[in-house]
Amino acid sequence: MYRQLTEQAEKYLRSLYQQDDIAGELKRKLADLMACGEANADAACRALLLSRRTLQRRLLAEKTSFQKILQEVRAELAVSYLSDERVKALEVAMLLGYSNISSFTTAFKSWYNMPPAEYRQRFLTLS
């Protein structure tokens, strides 16, 4: 199962390589860091070899923020992980860096206007 999750994350990463800006680079790093359980600003800055202030300034120039990018990566990976029925919602929450299923469900609802279980049910019936 870990192999399939890694493949899904790598597929997402490949789609990001088309972006050539700091936001795209940050998305790639965050997807990698999530797999290690270190998706935070300090770890991202170390991976990008930038100070926190420089990263903040460059993201601001692109009219975005670290939190916005982090949420985008989480949202994309969430649907990717949920498409695999073998991965439990709690596991998806943990993979994305949420401390509990409730936080993940709340975030997922804000992105897609439905809970993860409903999304998964709709996705799996369409497949």
C-alpha cells in the first residue's frame, strides 16, 4: 500500500514540475515533506535553501502564501489518496499532517463541500 501511495504522490509531483515558479517549487517540496511527516514552513525553507523571510517575500510577489500552498497540496493529495479504497480516511488524515480525522474532515468539506466519505463513495461509484 505504501508503494501505491508513493506512486500517487509522485504522479502529483510530476504534474507540478510544469510550474517554474517558487509556488510550484514549494508544492513539490511540501508533497515530499508530507511523506516524511515534516510539512511545515521551517522544513520547507531548509529544503528550498531559503530563509523564512525570503520564502515569504517571494510567495507574496506571486500573490500567495505558505498556508495557501500547503492547503492546495493537501487538497490535491487528499483526493488522490481517497481514490484508493484501501486507504482509510484516518490514514489519509495522518498522511496529510492532520492530528485527527475531525480536522481533516472539516478541511475537506471546506475544499469540496462534502465530507471525505461522501467524496469517496461518489468517486468509487463513478469508477
